[in-house]
Amino acid sequence: MWDYSEKLKEHFFHPRNVGEIANPSGVGEVGSLACGDALTLYIKVNDKGVIEEARFKTFGCGSAIASASALTEIIKGKTVEEAEKLTNQDIADYLGGIPPEKMHCSVMGREALESALANFRGVKAPVQEGTIVCKCFGVTDVEIRRVVRENHLTSVEEVTNYTKAGGGCGQCKPAIEKLIAGVIAEEADARKAAPQKRLTNIQKMKLVEEALEREIRPALLMDGGGIELVDVEGNRVTVALRGTCAHCPGSDATLGNYVEKKLRELVDPDIVLVEAPK
Amino acid sequence: MSVVYLDNNATSAVAPEVLEAMLPFLTGRYGNPSSMHSFGGDVARDIRRAREQVAALLGADPDEVIFTSCGTESDSTAIHSALECNPSKRHIVTSRVEHPAVRSVCKWLASKGFGLTELSVNPQGMLDMAEMEQAIRPDTAVVSVMYANNETGVIFPVARIAELCRERGVLFHTDAVQAVGKLPIDMKRNAFDMLSLSGHKLHAPKGVGALIVRKGTKFTPFLQGGHQERGRRAGTENVASIVGLGLACELAQRWIEDEKTRVPRLRDRLEKELMARIPDCRLNGHPTERLPNTTNISFEFVEGEAILLLLNEAGVCASSGSACTSGSLEPSHVLRAMGVPFTFAHGSIRLSLSRYNSDADVDCVIEKLPGIIQRLRAISPFSRDRMPSPAMLSPEHSH
């Protein structure tokens, strides 16, 4: 049985805004009976560009119905521009989380909204573009790349949870893997192009002192040892070992394998640790 | 809240008599039946008795009974043994609607280079005997076909298939997990070489099963180790559960009349009333060639998991073949193999009864389910007047 949150269950048992709107400003129809869930979203937009009313009809499981109910509650009263920024994670968060295997319900909600907004504007919804990667569930490359980017997905299994792609015959799994690798590579390139702002010496000193206090000293203390910060120059951090550590034959290992590693993880990956002359 | 339990094909209540018979082996009589002292050795007598009880229910010889840990182990053992004992034959015949305990093993073996023929079923879930005859080849090592289907309850002509296999010199195994205790089964009158059963489907506890291997059938053990089960299944015996399974089989024999008369009457009334009260539904599976306790009904335009959640809220335990409950993203392989239309496949509900169900249980479902379906149909974008467009029936329209 699925581990549904109380809020999700409440929205399933008492869905809000079920029904249709007689003269809607926009209608979004996504999903299919073949795939086991479908959602029709109706929106009414007033002359100020605010979504006055939102209604839905859903064919689907508990979390599909709850996601649609949540979606209508979230977008009511929002401007079209505000609604456009909604992500599937917003729907999941509103419901107090959705089991990973059911995240595709939140994605369907977001797609219905996009489709209704596109219909309101008289344009084609963006996710209908691209080429179909998963034939069993009709999922396109554009769609897969987007969920990977927005939700920081790293595995085919996650992509299946979010889009169903790969959940049928499984033949498209290698293609999904390639798409994920592509997005991750793009993001890495983007990071390289815009390097992180460098820390000033004072900021770095503070962070090092914090890391020593919070993580490293308590660990060394367990063996009766201690450590003191002597100096920070650029990425060169000089420390002095105290207590049992000062005379311990394994102190080199402690510094290299533990302290330096920890500081690289918590402060800066380029840190070089030096022991102050005794 | 008391629960109306109509999910007996998933698992069943441990009979109170069974629990009582098991308790001494979980308390004072904890000895190992292989021990040389009488404290342990005496327990071997209780296992022997359980073996006789299981054999008696199936018209088998006690020596033909091998205790296992579950139906899945029995199935795996049977199929692997058949292949191991016939190294020159590398082909398996099975059906498209087998339980994963057989289906996954066969698919895995196919990926390792064995030939696999999966027989199709017709819209009522029945096998085609002509297709079966054609499927058996000179290099077929084993035919494995279930006695009765767990989802629809449809009974297969296993007696005829077993005869055919004997004529052709091919081993026949049947996964009878759903049939044992619900239908009279006689190994003497049938040519089954191997038969799997599971304790928890017939009011014994989970974690015990048996594989019946006809005398003279070549056999290789699946679990290697000690000499237990005369070297055919290593591992210290799950004594309490084996004793429980033995008594459960004896009780099943006593209750078989109830299974043949009262249980199907309850099932038929439940089915008839639901189908009369709820529009746009269909029965999945052959109406008569099926287990006396099972009904599988699809409700159009609604989804199975949503039905189950509302039934659960009403205190009713059932199951569904919908995608959202199958653990995969597609509806049950059984319903798909039967060609059940998509408008129905996602909205299937299985109700499976046992001797512990009453008229009141059936009344409760008859009272609650129509409202639940109505409630979900009010949310659904589809209805009889608003059929999904052909495009909505294709996955291409998904997004």
C-alpha cells in the first residue's frame, strides 16, 4: 500500500473544485485512458489576468485525483504569469509530499496547467514538441529533459517515476540514460562557464574555524586529541595538533585522510592542509 | 472497525485450529527433527503426520511431498529441476497469464538462452488446446501451466494438458497455489508430474509451501545442503508451519463441501447484485470455468486504486489489476493477455472469498460499492455519453 500523506488522502477523499466550467478561458487535456490516468483542467481568467476559477475532472488513482485537487487550489487567485511559474514540485509540496513512484501525478497536473494556459493564449503547449522516446507511454525527449533538469534526477528509475517513460517494455531505457547524461553534462558545462564567487580570506577563516569546532574537534576529542587553527593563506590552511594527536604516530594520516578531506568537503575543494612546525 | 476481508487469493486467515496445533512447536517442543535425542527426534513424527495430511488432500503418496518455504520456491524448484534433469532439452512451454513466480523464472531462463513459448488466452481467459499441442516440441523439457488463475479464478484444463504431456514424454508442472483447498485435486487420477502449493492461501501461515513430485520423476534439489526432505530440499524444517500446513490440508478436506456450495453461492450473489446495481461493468474471465470463490469485475471510466482506497475506508479489503496497484505502470498482464479494453482494464476489482465469509460481508460490499463507483465517475472526465476520443485511448496522446 502506498504511504500517502494525510493531506494527500484528505484531498483524495474530499477533492476540491471537481467539475467543468461552462465557458472556460482555457482547457487543458492530458494523459490517456490507455496509460491509466487522464486529467482535464478548466480555467476562467478575468480581465485583470487573474485565474478566478479552476475546475477539474480526473480519471486516475488516489494521488492523481489529489494532485488535480491541489493544483486547482494553488492556481486559484494567481495571475496567469504567476501560474506559469508553477512546477510539479509545488504540487507535491502542497500535498505534503507524494511517494516517489507517484511523482508522475504531479507532473501530469503541471502539464494540464501548461496546456490550459496555452489554450487560453491560443498557442501550442510546449511539451507537445519533441520526438517520442517512450512509445508505451508517449513521452517525448523535451519532456524527459525538462523533468531531469527541474527535479535534478539522476537515474532512469526516477525518470520513470516522474514521467512513466521506461515503465512499459523498457526498450527506451538506454535512450533515457543518454538524455540524463546529456542534461548532467550541460549543467556541468554551465557551472564551469560561471565559476563560483571566491571566498575572501576572512570568510574562509570563519568557515574553517566553524568546521573545526562543529565536526573535527569532537571527532578528535574521542581519542583524547585536539586541533588548533594557526593560519589561513589563500587555500593553505595551517593547523597544530594538540593532546594525544600531537605525539601520535598516525597523525599524518589523521591530517591527510580526515581533517583535510573534511575541510575540502565543508569549505573549499582546493584546500591544502599544512601542519605547523612543532 | 471490523474488516470485511475479501482478498483471500492474496492471503487467508490462519485457521484457529491451525494456530493451536503450531504453538507447541514454537514453545516447548523446539527440537530439531534431525537430532539423535528423542526431544528432537520425536518432532520428526509430527512432520511425518503433516506429510500424510498434505498427501491425503491431493491423493498423493506421502513420499511425494516435499516441504518448501512458499509457493514461489516450489515453482522455481520444479522448473529448474525439470531443466537440470533433461539437459538435452532446452525449451519451456507456459502461459501468458502465469503468476510471476513462474513467469519471471521462465523469462529469466529465456534470457539465458532457453526457448520459451508463452501460450495466449482468449477473451475469457481460456487456453487453446490446439495451440498447446502445437507448442510442444521434441526439445520441450517442461510444460508449466497454472491450475487456476489468481486474478480471474479461471481454471485451466490441466488434466488434459497433463495427459498430452505424458503422451509426448514431456514433464508437466502445475502451479496449483490458488486451487488447493478450493477444488478437489487427485494426483492418482491425473498425470501431473509436479504440483506446487502454498500454505497461506489455505489458512496455514505464510512461509510454508510444498512441491508434490510424482514417484519416478527425475528430480534435482534447488537448495543444496543437509539431508532434510530425503535430500530433496535442504534446510532445517520449519516445523511449526509444516505442522500447520498439514492440519490446514486436513481441514480443507473437511470444508471442501462448503467451498463447493456455500462459498460460490455467496460469490454468485455478490457478483449478480453488483453487476445489476452498477452500470457499465463487465465480468473478467469465464463465467463458469473458474474457482468458486473468485470474481473479477471491471468498472468502466474509473481507476482501480481509487476504488480500493474508498473500499478500504469502508472497511472492505479487495485488490485490483490496475496499473497503480500492480507495482508496474501497466495494468495486469492477465487482463492485457485477455484483451480487456483499456477503458475497463484499469478499473478492475478482484473479490475473493473464503469459508470465513458470511452473507453480511457480501451485503456490506453490495451496499457500499455502487456509491463508490458513482462517486469516482462523478470525478472522471469519461462516461458512457462522453467516451474518450480514439486519440485518448492511445499512449501517444499521453502528454
